[in-house]
Amino acid sequence: MKKISSKYVVWLVFGLAFMIGFFHRYSIGIIADPLREDLLLSTAGISLLSSMYFYTYGFLQIPCGIMVDAQGPRRVVLMGMSAVFIGSIFFALSPTPILLYIARALIGFGAATVFTSIFKIQALWFKPTEFATIAGMTAVIGNVGGMLATAPFYHLTNALGWRGGHLILAIITLMPILIIYGWITDRPPAKNDAEEGKEEYKKLEKSTEKQPQKQLQKQPQKITEGLKVVVSNPYAWVNAVILFMVFGSYMSFSGLWGPHFLRYVYEIPLEQAANLIMIYMAGVLIGSPAIGMISDRLQKRKRVLQTALLLLVAGWAMMILILPAFQKMWLLIPVLFITGSVSISPMLCFTNTKELIPQEYTGIATGFVNMAPFFGTSVINSLFAWFLRTEETAATYQAGALLFLLAAIIGFTASFLMKEGLETKANKMH
């Protein structure tokens, strides 16, 4: 069977898997009400259900990075997406909350494999000069999945129910599984029409040959050393704190509490709230490549992030404290869009970490800081649910949403402790 040789097609197939994982990340908020009715879940139960994805995803980031390096992205994603497929079916058929939690955790386990795998594919198939651009496009395609989990998923579940919606998701998940299994390899094919491509492939093959036995024996030691280097770097922790706070809030709002916050605080039906969350996600979609391009153009990470986080603080303050008094959609819509566009700004923390950590440990460093937003989401979800423990009203949702504002303020404050990685590299060169 002829394998796919186009790097863009390979990236797009892995991107589809990434998009499916993003969809699951944000899907619970839309189906919270029918889950309450069908399985008698409490608000705390809904929060735990959403967080099961984030707990498993967060814990598996470093192990997945190690597996991808050892087994290759193709095998790891096939295993992961198979888990998402099985988890989606179990979720759709679960008769009890316990089985629902297990299914959600299984989906989180599978989705966790895609992040490190798609970055590995980008490193193997694309030139270093293309990496930043394709990484930005990866964020875009992932957030398309987040957008589809808002109003489109609301209409799908209205027509088919939440069980039917997840069965459809399971069928869609088969697409990347079958294509990756049948037509995709970890590395570009040896034969390439372009001479440059041949040379790059030879270099790639040479660099990815099997290690001698002595080197393999040293691999656990290298992992341990890498973890020590990353954990002992204070700037990696600063980036992790920002991701914990800001990305944690972004995923908590868009994935669970956002639709219901808008419904209660702005007194609108859930369908309209879902449409407004899609506007927020559209901001994320535009902000992701725009912030990356601005940062690359200015050759600054810290200043760009600080500016974005200051706008984020203003956005949350407007949405939570000021605009509810006016109840004007024409005021809320641009604030939602701008807040979404700057909510994605901590993606610069990944780039900053990569620039501050020795190259041989960047995989471990990425896995380390990427755990933070998922644990942050779980913690913020639980704290938000505490505010709703007695009743769900505009006042309790407003009080819970203050967590998002507080997290943005902490993230903005922490950004002053960042170290500019590009300046560090420039100083080393001189």
C-alpha cells in the first residue's frame, strides 16, 4: 500500500486527531443539563466529570513524550485514538455515573497522546524554519475542535441526544485511526523528487538510527537528568504558574462554566449562550496565530504576553463586574471576542520554556509545563463548583467567575518574573 508522502497531508491527519481531542475537552458544558437529568448528576459531579479528562491528560504528558521518542508518533497516536474511540462509545452507552467517569478518563488518556505526537511529526517532516508557522496552525486546527463543541454540538445533541452525539464522535474518530494505520509513516519516504529533500531525509535517517546498547542503557539516566534540569529551573515554574492560572481559566470557562455563566448572569437561553461561547472561541482561533506572529516579529515573548494578560484582566473585569448591569449583547460580543483572543496568549510560555532549557531536554520541559493548564482546569472547575453548592443563580455564577479574574491577575503578576529566552540566546552568541 502506497504511503502518503505529502507532509501537509500527514500533518492534517494528525491535526484531525488533535481537533477531536480538543472537541472532547470542551464538550461537557453544552450537555451538562441533559447529563443532570438522565444520570442525576450534581453540579459537583458535572465538575468532576469534566475534570477527569484534564487529570488523565495532565498526568500523562511526560510519559507520552517518552513513549513518542521511544515508539514513534504513529504507534502512540494509534493507541491513543483507539482509546478515544472506545471511550466515546462507553460514554454514549454508560448507564451509571461511575462508568461515565471511567469513559471520560479513557478519552483524556487517548487525547493526551496526540499533543506530543503531532509536535514530533512536525519535527520529523518539516524544516526548522517552518516549525513555528506549522505549530501556530496546529493551535488553530485544535481550536476549531473547540468551536465545534459549542453551538454546533448543541444543535447535534438537540437532534440526537448526548448519547447519539458521542456515537457520532466515535465514528468520526475512526477516520484518523484508519488513515494513520494504512497510509502514514513516522518519517518522510526515502525517495523525494527534490534533491534538497533527499539530503534532509538522509540527515534525518542518520540522526534517528537506533542507538547503541550503551546509549539505550543510559536513556533512563538522561530522563532523570532532564527532569532535574527542568524542575530546578525557576523560570520553567514561572511559565507553569501562568499556564496553570490563565489556560486553566480559559479551558474551565469555554469547556464547562461559560455557557451557564452567560445564561444566568445575562439572562439568555442556553442556545444563545452556546453561540456566544463560539464567538469567544473564534477570538481564540484568531489570537493564536496573531500573538505568535507578533511575538516573532518583535522577537519578544515577555512583553507581548504581559500586554495580552493586561487586556485579559480588563476583559474578565468587564464581563463579570461591569457589563451585567447593562445587559447589552452588542457590548458583550466584542468583549468576549477580545477576551478569547488574549486567553490563548500563554502559548508563548511553551516557546519561552523551549528557549530557556537545553535543547536535549525540550521534550521533557514541554511535557512538564503542559501539565500545568490541565491541573489548573481541574482545580478551577472544583472551586467554581463550590460556589454553586447550594444554588445556581446569577449571583453564585458571578462569584464563581471571579476565579477567572483572580487567575488572570496572578498570571499577569507572575509574568514579571519571566526571563526573556531570546535575549538569553542572543547574549550567548555574542
